Amino acid sequence: MRFVAWMRRGLAPLALAASFSSGCAPAPPEPVIVTPALPDWSAADQRETQGELEACLDCDATEAAILDYVGLRDRIRAVEQPGSPD
């Protein structure tokens, strides 16, 4: 009988909203972070790359791209290490 009275007063949507906002919703799941695999660069590969960059006279764009790549690798490593600040 009370429900019918609410319906007449237009309070049914309010009653439904109150029941849905009671805090019974489950907690959201922990996010899953997927990072790409990083290839290992040997010391010899790094020396060879450094020598090629030093021999290049006009390689500003290449140097910028490598610095960007280094930054991305550092950020991926930071995500892969639990508890590390990013």
C-alpha cells in the first residue's frame, strides 16, 4: 500500500535511487598494466651505436629519437619494478 502511495506522489524514482546508492557496489578491480618486452643491448652494441652517432655530423633528429627511446625504456622499467615511483 505504501508503494502505491509513493507512485502517486512520484517518489518511486527517489526510492530506487536511494537503494542503488547504498554503497553495495563491489570495488573496482586493480588495473593491469602491460608493458612491451625490452630487448637487451650488449655493451658491444652500445659502443657501436655510440661510435656511429659520434661519426655523424648532422644527426640532430637521430639523437632526439634515441633520447626519446631512452626515456621510454626508463619509464617502462619504472612500471615493471613494483613500488617504484614513476
